[in-house]
Amino acid sequence: MRILDRYDGFVFDLDGTIYLGDVLLPGARAVVDEIRRLGKGLLYLTNKPLDPSWAYAERLTELGLPTAADDVVSSLDSLVLYMDLHHPAATVLCVSEPLVAARLRDAGHQVTADAAQADVVVVSFDRTFDYTKLHAAYVAVAGGAVLVATNPDAYCPTPDGGLPDCAAMLAAIEACTGAKAEAVVGKPSEHMARALVRRLDMSPGRVLLTGDRIETDVAMAAQAGLDSALVLTGATQLPLVHQPSSHPTYVFGSLQQLLVGTTARTPMRTEVT
């Protein structure tokens, strides 16, 4: 049986899986077109909190993959869900780019620039991170605020090698405060899994999650009860696949091989290189 026929729904990571920079990765268009032709469910999943879901949908559409905003689940969806459940009345200081604060305000949360008033410091992938933001977080935590981070990624894959991601900002804040994040809500957390499962309307055992990171994509698939496919077009190289901590259901050199892969072998059930 073809892998594409085995599942009712497919979830794809974006950076390093569907595209890199402004270019679709090999096989992305063909796989998505075939999934659409078969009438299967399709969602995209990203830890990157730099754009709203509609912007990711617009970008995918411009790249030739027509996508609606509701087809994209990001770490911002997980953040809002977490804050709604655990800190609904908190005052939040954001160490982030402006979108994170705007999204929290839109969801009804109080956001402040006064570190002394903060109950929660939300830390995110922030290309404007500087000493002023680090000091504000330090003051807030010293005053009793807890840390919540959007995602655990050390870097974001790009065509020129990558950008320092949320884990770098969080590490700086944890180093100077001695505090540890109460939650990191993006992949592979249970919070992100919950946000994804809420969007899916099918049995987890009938869904395949495909991504380029063992520690986030593969781990979160296991968290949510999904099968996983690891592609080697982004953050993971082949030697890492065979470490004891990695348990993807399938391993592919690129998405193109998902078109011809079958479920004939046992885990790691299919490895195509």
C-alpha cells in the first residue's frame, strides 16, 4: 500500500520540509497536489511565531500551494491556548516581535511594557532581541514573573544557514535570572499537540505528520499519537536518524519520495535515501 493511501490526513512542517526560504523543496508541490486529488485532510504546522496564520497561507498560495488560514497551526495558536488555560488574567511582558503581543491582545490578554507589572514573560523568536529586552525580562522575573516560551528551536533553517531562534533568547534570560521556563508551548509540547488535535477531525492513527526535526516534529507526533515521517531536507542529517532517541515511522531524503514510498517494511518501517 502506498503511504499516501494509508492515511486520511497529513500534517506538514513548513521551514525545511515544504520550503526553504522562498523556494519549494523537491516534491512539495507534487505531494500536496496528490493529497488534494485524493481528497485527504491537509494541515501545515510551524513553530515559527513571526507571521500570522493568514500570512503563511498567503505565502504557500503564492508558491503554488493554495492554502486557507485555517489550514495553518502555529506556535502562536498554542501560546494563546496555553495562556487562556493557565494565565487568563495575567499581565504579560513580551520579549518578542510585535505580532506576539498583538495576538495576545486580540485574544483578550493584558500586555504591558512595564516589567514591574508583569506576571508572565512570554519569550519568542525575536530578531530585535537586545540588552534592553534582556534587562526588562530580568526585572520582571526578579519581581516574580514566570517564563513562557513559544518554541524550543535553537535555530530556524534558511538558505544561508539559519537564524538564532527562540531557544537562544530564552537561554539568555534563564542564564541571568536562574529561572526556567514554566512551559515551552510549541512543538513538541502537549500544548501544541492539543492545538493540532483541536483542528483535526479524524482519528490520530489515521494521520501522518511530516517534518525535518526529530526533537520537535517526530517527538510531537508521538505526543499526539500520530505516525511521523522525517525528511532530510532541513535540520536533520542522516547520521542523527539512527540515534536511540529518534523513532520516526518513515525516513525520506525528500518529500518527493513520499509519493512512491510504501508501508511494506517494518519500523523504521520505510527508509528511502
